[in-house]
Amino acid sequence: MSTSLTIGNLDQPSYDKLKEIFNDGTNQYYTNVEHIIKQMYGDVDFSKLDWWYDNIGAKWLEVESAVTEDFESEVQIYMTSAWCVPTQFLEKLTYILCGINKDVVLYGTYEDECLDPMGAFVFGFGYEDVEDLDIDLDLDKYWSEDDEEAEDYRQGVIDELMEHKDSLYQAYLEVVEERKTEQ
């Protein structure tokens, strides 16, 4: 499962925490998952498969992180996991970052290598929405390398996934605005 994650609305303290979690001191693009787990969960025994499913949401996780030393209000992180979206990992990361700054939001897309499932998600303070994209997919056409029509079809599917992500993010923003008016 490939997960593309955007973490937005970061301020300096929440960005510093993100650096602490994802920068393992090696300056490698692939972050040491053991380091991430220790930063997020403490000194735990993560050698058992049940722990991974209960706390990560998948049986393994690889993380490509571009979290740098220089502050950024928005960060991109890419993850690969076995079979499932790492939902519990995203929930825990949201909990940690929103504990510092309630405006932090995590959103993105996921897709299985066979494209079933694929969808989008948004996690924020007191907010969670994970939805598969409901689409009739012609896999033969999607994977075809024969012509420009197949490339247009693939781009159309990607466009639908991005529109799905954008609609979930827009729904989140509407909830945030409703909460402001209720206060």
C-alpha cells in the first residue's frame, strides 16, 4: 500500500516535534522506522505482528521523509506498508502533533499496488475521515502500455483520486469553520 501524506498548518513547535520523530540523525531519505516507533510509542516491543496491526495498522512500514532542519509549514511524507493503510500510525501522529498545535492537519491518498483499494483521508484535531474511492476501474486499460488513450485513462483515474482527496479536505475545512462559529 502506498500512502502519500501531507502534514499542514505546522508551527515551529509542531515542526520541531515532527523533526524529532522523523529525523534519525542519518540525513537519509528513508527514515529508520525503529527510530520513528521509539519517538512515537516509547520503548516498546514491536517484534510481534499483533503490535504492528494494533499500533500501525499494517504488518510493516517504510517511510520516505523530507523533514529537514529548516522550518516548513507543510511537509510531504511517503509511506509503503503491507496491504493496509497505516491508519493507527496516522491517528497516533495526529494525536501527538495536535497535542502541540490543534490546527495541524494530516491528509493524503493511498493506493494498493493493484489499485483496490485506493482512496483518501483527513486527520485533524477531533476529526477523522478515511474513504475509499468508489470507481469502476478497467485494469486492462489502466495497465496497458499500448497507446495514448491508456495514458489518458490513467491520468483520469489519478485526477479522480486527487478530486476525492480535495473533497475530503474541503469537508474538513467546513467542519473547522462550523466549530469556530459555535464557540
